[in-house]
Amino acid sequence: MSFIEGKLKEFIDAAASEFDSTLSQDRAIPSEEDDTPRGHTLDALLADHKTRRDALWKRLHELEDEKKARGQFRLDEQRSTLQEKQAAMAQFEDIEMRKQMDYQLQEINNIKHPENEVAQLQAKDRLAATVSQLKDLKHHLRRELAHARERLAREETALSESEELKSVLETKYDQVDSPEAIRQYVSQNKGKRAIIRARQNQVMSELRDFLDMYYPPHPCQPAKNRRAHIDSSDEEDQGDAEELCDLKFLVEDLINAAVLAPENPYIDLVPGSYWPPYIETLVKANIAQRDPEDSLKIRLCDFRVSWDNDPS
């Protein structure tokens, strides 16, 4: 006998013994409250208690019958294979599941309705939860409304500034679009261009004077293919064949290339037409820079001078 079956047998025996003891003591006792309202209430309670006791006794018999039914599928320690034991357990579980299914089918229509007080308490609890949720929603909506008002104020300010800017631009456009304004603009720019051109000529003149004073023309370094020819001739022919490298002309070529062809401002250094120290002077002074892919090409460094004040 397994442990569960032993406990079940003890429970049934104890319940039967208690029922027999109670039944033997169930006798009518005369009382002063007989045929009184309180007596009738007590009699009704005793009758209800007796009905419940009978139901318990019926349940005990059912448990005893179940015990006998389970004895048919008790696991035998002498069974030879594990499969037989598993089959017996499965059969027992099937019987229990069928009993539970029958009980559920019987109880499916027995809907227990809560008492009025319980229903009222549940309704109050749901109502309180709904009120709490609505309060939280109200606070959230207030925060969202405040944020929306702030965004609206910012957008209204931006709209006002945009309208003012639009008005100013339209006024300026009307002023510029008139023929008189166009003539005035052309006249002003013509005067500025004349001033700038005069200043440019002055700067270039001063630059030429500076280069003639400190960087006078110097004989160019002869090319390798021409050196043998020059060495074979006499000094007079060699003096006639020498070319001079004038730094001011080289700077002018760099400026012209930067202005006329800004997409490709490099000039070629033809061997025998320049003096290398002058080229290195321009490079080290950050006035010119070499082509990263061809060392025989240089260009003017990309720097610009902006006028802080009006040139006039």
C-alpha cells in the first residue's frame, strides 16, 4: 500500500468514526425556547447542519468507493517492465481526468452570484480605479496642453518675425527693382571698380619695385640637355645663350593664372626658364605651392584679403 492510499484510509476511518459518534449523540433535548422564533431559527440551523452532515457522509462513501476502484490500478512492485507501470499510471490519470471533466460539466451551469454587498464593494472599487485613472489622464492632458501652448507661442513669435522679415525684403526688393535703383547701383559699383583697379595697379607697381630691388633678375639654371651644348661653345656664345629669371614676371604669371583659370591655376616650370632658389623662396613664404602630383607645376596659394572697411 502506498503512502497516499494509507493517508486516505486513515482519513476515511477517522471521518466515519467521528460521524458515528456524532450520530449517536444526536437526540432531542427539551428547551424553554421551543415554539419560539429563536427556537425555530435554531431548529432550522440544526436541520441545515444535519443536511451538510449527510452530504459529508455521502462524500465519505464516495471516497471509499474511489479507494476500492483505485485498488484495481495499484502499482504492483512485482511488475516486470517500466512500460507496464507507465501504462497503469496513464490509466489512473485518465480515470481522474474523466471524473474532473464530469464534475466540471455538472457545475458549468451553477453560476455563483456574489452577494449584494460584495457586488457593491466591487463596483465601488472599479469606480475608484476609474476615477484615479481619469485624474491621472487629466494631469497628463494638462501637461500636454501647457507644452502645446508653449510651442504655439514660439511658432507665433517665429511667424511674426518671418512676416516682419518678409515685409522688409519686399520693401527692399521694390527699391532695388526700380530703374533708378539699378542705375544707382551700377554707378556705385563703377566707382568702386575704378577705385579697386587703381589700388590694384598701385599695389602691383609697388610689388614690381620691391622685387626689382631685393630679387633682381638672375640667370636661369640651364637644362641638362642644353648644358653640354653650352659647355662646348665659347664664353661669348654662352653669354648670349643665358636666360634671366625675373621674379616679378613669375609672380604676375601666378596671379593671372589664379584669376583667369581658377579651376586650374597651375603654371608649368619649363626647365632652363627659371632659377630654383626663387621658386623655393615663393614656396617657403607660403606665396606659391607645388602640385602634389607634379613638382614642375606651381600655383598661387589660395588666400583672400577681405576689406574691413569700404575701399573708398
